[in-house]
Amino acid sequence: MSTAFEHPHLTLVTEQPPAPLEGVVVEKPAAVEKAALPAWLEAAVDHAKDHHLYAPLASRGYRRLAARWLDRYRDDYPHMISTARQTLAASEDVAEHAALEQRKTDLRQAYKRHRLIYSTKTGMWGITAATATTAGTLSGGFWVTLAAGLGAYLYGIRHGVADEQTTPVAAAPLAVAGVAAPSGVRGADDLITTLIKAGIVTEGRRAETRILGGIRPDGPGWAATIELPEGMKAIEATSKVGELASALRKKGLQLECKPDSSEAAHEGMVRLWVADSPTPFAGSKVHSELIDAPRWHFWRDGIPLGMDARQARQVLRLIWSSMLIGGLQDYGKSYLARLIAAAAALDPTVRIIVITGKTGPDWAPLKQIAHRYIAGSDPDTIREIFGLMTSTIEEMQARGVELDQLFEKEPHKVPEGKITPELAEAGMGPVLLIVEELQELLDGAAVTKMAMPDDESDNPRMVSAKAPLVDIFARFNRLTRYVLGMGLYITQRPDAGSVPTELRDVCIKRASFRTKTRNSSEMVLGEEAVKAGATPHALLESSKGIFVLDEGAEDGYRTLRGDVIDLPDFAKICERGKQLRITAGTLSGDALNRYEYQALADEQRAFVASCLHVMNEMGRHAIHIDELATALNMPAGEIGDALRAAGVVRPDKVEIPGKGRVRGYDADCLMAAIKNL
């Protein structure tokens, strides 16, 4: 082998051809045309060539960045606005319609602000990057430009290769912008597993259980529609809401689990909603809008109650129904009842009757407007209550007769055989019976002996008044409902003795504050409501003002935090209600007598004060009646009668300068009368 192969001559001389080589001449291998590259570098170059220099990854990365920017620019606002628009179109409730319209307007304004802020931030960052790149290029030349371009290229590649792997939808965690993933639930399969752990479905029926539409965000929480296996009713699942809360590692307050009442649903479908916060009702107390309302339309506007866990405002419609409120002491029953009473007080067409088992200031402001006000639970008071209820039912039945006659003469005024808002304004307004401390009244009736109402014999059998009292309250609910009779019953001892089934069953609407046991919850709300998922016995000791409301409707129960009206504000509301009734001419019964008595007392107080003023003007401590007659330009006899009616006790004789001791009046007797009026 020639040495030319072992030591190739690499020097190039351009001026003259290379010197001939001796020996055998062979062709130089291609491998020695240039220096060999390291193996790792060759592999990197080959990989880059195979992947087209990563240009597709860089392109995909910048597409992802653009999509991410657009997603954050929108920030779910178009979807929320579209949802609000669809809900608005489907709503038939006037009050809800206004709220939804305002919600849509607020979302649009928020969307405009968000786009402006986000666009401004993007523009500022873009200007900063462009300025830095331009400055670097001008100062550093080619190498800085090359480094900037290479950095931008690598940045695109990095985002192009990120998150390439995807996981199955069922196993993916719930990750929606602005909504926290539910603890322990990462998808439909996990939720079904939770249902199995709660004992709602069995492992063998897993395949028959479906989560329709997946797990979705819903306000400050998440929701799911569950289709149970064939043959299984929704109420079988909702009755185990406590077990489900435990399986989800949530508090009972965080869950709403009720049968799906939508048109597309069937008996085996359940709606589940789970709040993100362990204290969904936390926050400062909300004062009722009724506090500042000059007047309220009880029929049209209903009763503003408070907010649910989604922070949505809720309204109660009490027309055509009665209501029972129960629960443990000091959890807010009187506050809820006060909301209803306040709405009725601000409507001058509503007649209010108050029966309370004990005296106290809680309902005293209603004395200004109540047609009848009875307090106490002694035997005499119990008998007075029977007389009141009997006369009220008779009066309401007479209203029914009047309604029948009106239907015969002018059927267009009674289109459905019931009182209309126009007839209510004309004098057939609602009658609200408020019965507070029901348990005290029933205890008092238990020791009160009376004759049976239908026993007209000369020697009637005396029995306990408890059963007849329950019966007469229930009769009021049954017989007066269609002529706008409404009963509101409040009790703080939810047991069989204080909440008789006969009375509860004729109260269509029921509200329960915290109770100690499931049985107590059933005594207030009924067994069906508790089976459907209502759990006031799951409320906490700190759950002041929170109650479960069941209105007997298809959508089931609601858990709400009630608005607040403190007693001083309630007194002001009742004062406005009195003025509204005076103006409308609807102040009646005890309230009218009280008003007339007070007006007469004010008039008498003013007259006695005018007599005292005459004495003060004369600088005298005593005065003769003739002097008063001259000063007031009234006959002496009328002055004497007016002062006697005002309670002025004239002394035998008074000392008057220049006249000695004569019959007259002194300042002491006038001041005493003013004090007593």
C-alpha cells in the first residue's frame, strides 16, 4: 500500500500543479473529504432534519398561544351572556325577568371592562418586547438579532411540545376556568364510585348509572344530573344525601340533591349541586329591602326572603296557601315570620290577625295595624281565641257567598271563581292569620275545659280544648283559602304534640330551621320532603338564620339564608303600614279602636295643654273657669265637660289673687291629667 493513502497531501498550491506521486494511485474515500462530526451532534442534526427543523412544533406552539390569549380575552363572558339571554327568553316571572335583564347588562359591561384591561396589558407587553428587541438589534448587531430570533423560535417549540399527551375524559380532573375541581371527584366515573360508596347504587349496577352532560360548573360550585339504574326512583337517592355528603367529604350544607323536575326528566333522574365553599351561606347579615319600601304589593311582589347557596335572591308566594315554621329556639323563626308580616303590613289591602301564646315585644308593633291582637295562653284567652276564630271563619264564608253572587251577576269579574287583585283592592283583600308560640297555645288549651262546639245540650260534656283548637285552625286553612285566607303558624318545639299532623297537612308551605333529629325534621316538613333530600337536622349550631323551605312544588325544597328586619325597623314598617291603612280607609278592628282612642287622647292632651298655657301666660298657678272661658272663647260648661273627659280632677278650692279661695283649676291637676293621657 502506498504511503500516499496513509499520509494524504492536503496542501493546495494554486500556482503550479501538484507533483506526481510514485506508486499506485487510488481514489480518495468520500469519508475523508471533511472532518468527521461528533456522534451526538450528528444525531441531533439528523433528528432536526427528520422533524423539519421543528417548524411544525413552533407553528403549533404559537397557535396554542394565540388560542390561549383569545380564551383569556373572552374569559367565558360570551357563554355567560348567551346563557343569561336564553334564561331571560324562557322566564315568565316579571320580578325574575327584571333581575335577569340586569344580570345580562352587568355581564356586558364587565365584558367590555375585561377586554379593555386585557388588551391594554397585551399591548404594553408587546411594545416592551418590541422596544427591547429593536434596541438590542441596533446596539448588538447581527448576533443579538440571531439570538432573539432563535429564542422566539425555541419559545414556540416549547409550547408546541407541551401537553401533547391527553388523558381520557372520564379520568380527567374537573378543570373549568374559575371553578375549583371538586375534592375527590375527577370525572363521571369517580362520581359514580362516590354514589356506590354512599350506598345509593351497587357496584353491580355501575354500568346502568349515567352522569348526563358530565360534571359542569354551576355558580359557586358544580352540578351533575344523575340517571339512576332502571327501576330505581330518585327519592331513593335523595333520602341518602347525608351518606353522599360523607362520601364526597363535604358538609351537608354544601349539597343540594333532589329529584330532577325538568320537562326532559323522568322518575329516575336526580339533580346534584355541590358548593365549593364549606360555608356557602357565610357572610354579613342582609337587611331586607322591605325596611325602606314605602309600600309593598303582597299579591304581585310576594315576600322577599333571602338568598340561596348560589347567592340568588328568593321570593315566597303565600297567596292561596298557609305556612308552618318550626325548628329549635333562637335560630331565626321569628325573623322569617317577621319578613312575611312586614310585607303584609306594607300592603293596606291585607288584614292581619295576631294570636301569640305569650306576651312580649316581638309582635307588639303589629298592634298598630292588626284587626285583632290576642296574647296569652290562659283559659280565658283560649276561649277568646275560639270566639275570634269562629267569627273570622263565618265572615270569610260570607265573603264566599258574596263572591258567588258576584259571579252570577258579573262573571267577568270572577273569571276563575276566585278573588282577583282588582277585587282585593275593592275590599276583598287577603286575611293573614299569624299564630306565634303554637306550642304554648296548645299546652294552654290542653288544660282548658270547654264544651264540644256541636254539643248544644243543657248539660254538655266538658273536654280538653286542645283538639278543638287544632281543628279550628285547620278549618280556617281549609275553608278560607279560596277567599284569600292565609295561616302562618310558628312553633319552636317540633314534635308530635306541638305540630299536629292535622294542622301540618293543610299548610302547603313549610319552613324548618335547625332540628336535632330526622324525626323532628319530618314533623315540620313532612316525611316526603325529608326523603327528597331536605335535611334541617344536618344544619349546624352556627346556622343562625338558615332554613329549609318546602313549598310543595315540583322543584322540591330550597335551603336559604333569610334577610333580617330588626325589631326597631319592624316598628317603623308597622307605623308606615298604619298610615297606609288610614289613607286607604282599611284600618279596622282593634287597630282602629286603638287609633281612635289615641287620636282622642291626643286631642284631650292638647286641650288640657292649652288651658295650662293660658295660666302660664297670666303668670298664675290657679285659674277660675270663667277666666278660662274668656281666654279660650268657649262656654264654661263645655270647658268643664272637656276637662272631666280628659281625666282632670278639679280640687275643692284654689287660691286666686284678689278673689281668695274659689272653685277653679290649678296647674298640678292639669299636669297630672296630661301625664295620664
